[in-house]
Amino acid sequence: MIYAALSAAEGKVNPLVPNVWEIALTLVTFLVLLYIVNKFAVPAFEKTYKERSTAIEGGIAKAEAAQAEANAALEEYRQQLLDARTEANRIREEARAEGSKILADLKEKAAAESARITDQAQVQIEAERQAAVVSLRGEVGTLATQLASRIVGESLDDDARSARVVDRFLSDLENEQSAGASN
């Protein structure tokens, strides 16, 4: 109204004051456009927004599930690694114990074999000593008989007599050796 009064008072058309019909037409067009946007564009935007929100939330949930699964798998692998290390340590300790046992068995067998060889050698040495004593008795007896027959001047061919002379000579020789070993 103020605009109409100003326009009528001056009689001229003011370019700054719009026409009433233009304002009404612009208002109607704006309301129709607002209705179309609310009817068609806004629901499409809402639908797209909901789909994206759902997709993002689903992606986050999937990522969280995958992260939880990865953490569980990592923990399982760590446990398996710990179990494997424990098993390796147990096997190593068993191997050391087995090695120690085998080494002890081998030492025991070697000691037994050494004692057997030593005993066998002692028996063989004793047998060879006895054989040497018998051989020496025979040779010493013959030499002693020959020497005694030269000294005495009579023949000692009698076996009994020569055996007594040899035995006496050897017993005197053993007595001298034992007396020398005692001093």
C-alpha cells in the first residue's frame, strides 16, 4: 500500500518498486518449484543419503569384524609360535638328555671293554710268563746239570738227580730275588 500511494502520488512509475502481478507470479512459481523439489528431489536425496549411511556403517562394521578376526588370527599365530618354541625347547632338552645317556652308555661300554681287554691281557701275560718259566726251567736245568757235572766231576745224567739239582737251584734263585726285592 505504501508503494501504491507513492506511485500514485508521483504519477510516475518507480523502477525500484516492483509490479504486484510480478510479485504474485514469482511467489506462485516459487511455491510450485518448492513443492516439486519437496516432492521429488528431497526424497531422492534422502534415499541416497540413507544408502550411503548404510553402506558406510556396513563397511565400518565389516572393517571392525575383519579387524577383530585379524586380531584373533594374530593371537592364534602367536600362541602357535609360542607352542612351537616350547615344543622345540622340549625336543632339544630330550635330545640333550638322550645324548648324555648315550654318552654315559658308551663310556660304560668302553670301560667294560677296556677292563675285559686288560683282564684278557693279564691272563695272556700270565700264561706267557708260565710258559717262559717252564721253558727257562728246562734250559736252566740243562745248563745247571752240565755246570754241576763239570764242577762235581761226575755225570748227572740221572733224571731224578738232575731234577732235584734244578729245583734246588731255582728255589735258591727265587730266594735271592725275594730277599733282594725286600731290601
